[in-house]
Amino acid sequence: MLLDIGLGIIWGILFDSASQAHSLGVFLSVGIASALAPDMDFIYHLATGGTMKDDHRHREVFHKPYFLILGWLIIAAVTDPTLAWLFAAGAAGHFIHDSVGIGWGVQWLAPFKNDHYTFLYRVHTADKPAPPKKLLYVWPNQDIDKLNKRYGDDNWFANTYLKWHPFAIFELAVFILALAALFWYASG
């Protein structure tokens, strides 16, 4: 989450420096909101009876490329293309972030194929066996529940966000750098 917020801040700064269409506050707000937008399905998951233990199913609604395209079209129609491009950059950054490191990836080929894809490094924090190391993981959607039972982390929140591991350090570093860039940009 800190990585998403940091990237949203960076996108907001970049869009503000390239366009006079809106204030820095608007660009920052849209940048951060768009970077967090795909996780609205986590709120939906909990609101419809899902639990933290079966949260691996939360990426079934907005963690798909057509969400990015549909969001871009709606924002472009309702506001302006500049904010639509900012939304696309923020949501795409979130998808890339969720495809590297933690979780069960993104359904990049949806609606044509609902498999989840993760790349490169997969953080393993559970007291269960680690999945085999690969450059590309393809997790069949119909097997996600079984895979989560075998490799998942029942205490994922604490192990992902409250313990030190390379991905957590990277997230924190990007967030701190984004805040420093914002301070430098806003004061200059």
C-alpha cells in the first residue's frame, strides 16, 4: 500500500509539472486514488462476507485490465483526458506492483483468460512451504483456493506490512522518496 501511495504521489508531481490543467492538490489526490483504486475490490470482498483469511479472492473484480480501460473512458468522459491518463498511470502501476512480489497476481488476460500472473520475486512469509522459484508464475484461477491453502499466509497482513523483508523495505523507500520529492517540488 505504501508503494501505491508513493507512486500516486510521483505520478501527481509528474502530471503537475507537465500540465497546468489542475492544481497540484488535484493531481496528487487523483494520483493516489488511482493507485489505490484497484484495491476497492478488497473493500467489496469484506462487505460481501469475505474475510481476511480468504482475501486471496479479493482480486476478482477490479484487478483486471478492463477495469483500467473502463476507468480511463469514464474519467475522460466525465472530467478530462489529463486526469484519465493520470488514472491509467496510477492503476497500471498498481497492477504492475501487484504482479511482482506479494499476493496472487493480476488477471492480465481477463476477460479472455482468468489466470493470475506474478513475475520475478514472490515474497514468502508463511509457515508453509515456499512455491518453487520462477520468473513467471501462472496461477490458474480455479486453483487459487488450493494454492492458497498450500502456499498462502493466514497472517499475511502482519507478515507483509509489519515485518522487514526486501519488498517491505522497497515499498517504504519508494514512499519516503516520494514524500521527499513532493517536499522538494512543492517548495521549489
